[in-house]
Amino acid sequence: MGVTDSLVAVILAAAVAVALIIGILFSDHPRVKAVLLGIDRLSTHVGQLFAWTILALTGVVVYEVTARYVFRAPTTWGYDVSYMLYGTLFMMAGAYALSRNGHVRGDFVYRMLSPRRQAGLDLLLYLIFFFPGIFALMIAGWHFFALSYAQNERSMFSPSGPVIWPFKGLIPVVGFLMLLQGIVEAVRCVQVLRHGAWPQRLSDVQELEQLILAAAEAKGAEALARDMATRGDAAITGTTER
């Protein structure tokens, strides 16, 4: 890593430190909570948008298989397009999976811990492994993209040789999205250390909205409002469970 890369890593670390300090000091402020959910929404929208690439990937694979085995005329571009579509889907869903707490973990141990211990372990791992790894991904990914763009790099795996630098350009973008979502998750860990319970994430908020709509449809908006004024959230769950 050169001097410039080291400087970029220091700048990224400083930016993350400032964001974490602000998030920690004002973690209970409504605007901070809104920002956390806003980043959740960004990760969700990006993940759901690029989820449509699975349809394109399916179409490419079906076309390639049909052309190869039915018409004996395999394409020269099917393999390149398929792995780039799959790589795009895999990378652009990373922040979305993190926002929904969907990444693989050792649940058989983790779930037996108290929320505070879970948060403490998560925060430690974010600081030691996640953020340094993301810095490396962003810096190295940018170099991969810049070199590929300068050379107008093309794939070596097929005769058609489609350009590959747009695919590599996704690497630093994914790193930035993962960095934003990682800051959000680290702030949530601090909230748990303070209050002893995991705060709401976007999926929880969306689920609550769906429960409220279902309860309002079942018993009427005015009746639900009166019931919630006296019973709180129990008015929602009690309605939807019947």
C-alpha cells in the first residue's frame, strides 16, 4: 500500500470515527434514528433493484442452454454475461443483507448470549475486521477499476471479449454501500449496550406498518386508535393474532 492509499485509509478511518462518535453521542435522537432507517432504505432499494438481475441471468442461461443443446450453436458471450450478472447480484445485495441481519453467523452460540453481549461481540468484530476489510475493498477495488478502465479491459474467456471494466467498477461502489450500512450496525450495537435491547431496523418498522394496516382493516381505524390509546401495541398484535 502506497502513501496515497495509506492516506485514503486514514481519511476513511477518520470519517468512520466521526460518524460513529456522532451516532453514539446522539443515538437516541429522532434525527439520528431517521438517518439509520434512511440508510436501511438505501440498502434495501439498491438490493431490491439489482435483484431483478436474477431474471436477466435466468434468461441468459436458458438461452445459452437452448442454443447449445437444441440448435448446436453456443453463444460466444453467454459465459461472460452470466458470471457478470451473478457477480453483480451477489455484490449489490451485500448491504441489503447486512441491513436485514441476513449474513451467516454462528447462531448456535450467538443466540445464547444476552443482547448486550451480542452487541459487544458484534461491535468488536466490526472494528477489528469489518471496517479494515471494507477500506481494503474500496481502495483495491478502485485500483482494479481504474486500471481496467485505462486499458479498456475485455474478457479473456470468450472470443467476443465484452468490456469488463463496468463490472469491476461495482467493487468500490459496493464497498461504499457496505461502509454506510456497517456504520449503522455499529451505532445500533452501541444502542444495545446502552438499553439492553436491539432497536428497530427497517424490516421491523415495515412489519409494524403492515400489522397496523391489518388491524385497522379488521376493526376500523377509529376503533384501533382508541384501543391503542388504552392498550398500546397490544391492541395491534391482539387483533392480528385472532
